[in-house]
Amino acid sequence: MRGAQRPQRAASLASYSGFGGLSEVFDPANKAWSNGYDALQSHLTNEEYRAACSSILDAYYTPPDVAKAIYEGLQHLGFAKGNILEPSCGAGRFFAAMPEEMRRESPRLRRGAGPALCAHHRRCASR
């Protein structure tokens, strides 16, 4: 990928929230979502379509506002530093939303995530 395309691509990927909130697009009888259903049918292979459809119950990326609100709640409860576990990393929204003072004082732990993705979010968060 060319350097000029990276920020645009990164912004596009960061806006992805998974298929968890789009179960209607997989229903061929749902007329309101027929354009989306047709688009998925034409752009995905049968295997990709089945994988996307099977992920609607558990494929969801937390909106940035929710991640920020969780940190605000933790701070309200008195949590200022400590071990932070990001169990799936996903789009890295919890790393990105971490308050600066908490980021400086807390080791970030991850499990089940691609190390390169989580490392990328640690680097971005430390800027």
C-alpha cells in the first residue's frame, strides 16, 4: 500500500464496527436491506458470505464513545493505573480511548489479538 493511502485506509478500517449490528442485511426477505443483501451476494464468495453471516452474533467492535465512557467510569471509581487487559484488541478502540495519564502508568496486556495490530495501537497511543 502506498504511503499516501495508509491514513485513508486506516480511517476506513477504524470506522468498521463488524457485522454484529447488521443482521438484517443477511435476511433475503428484508426489503429494507435488499440493496445491502444484493451487494454482499455480489462482492463476497459463498465461503466469505457464510463466514460473515455466522459472525453476526459475536462480531462487534465497540464504538469509540463507549470505550471512552468505560474509562471515565473506571476513573470515577478510582482506577488510575494498573494492568489493562484488552482481550481481543479488534480495532484497538480501547487502546485509543485510554486517557493519557492512565496510558503512561499502566502496562497494556492483550490476549487473542494479532500482536502487530496491538503493537500498532500502542505506538499510535504513545504519540
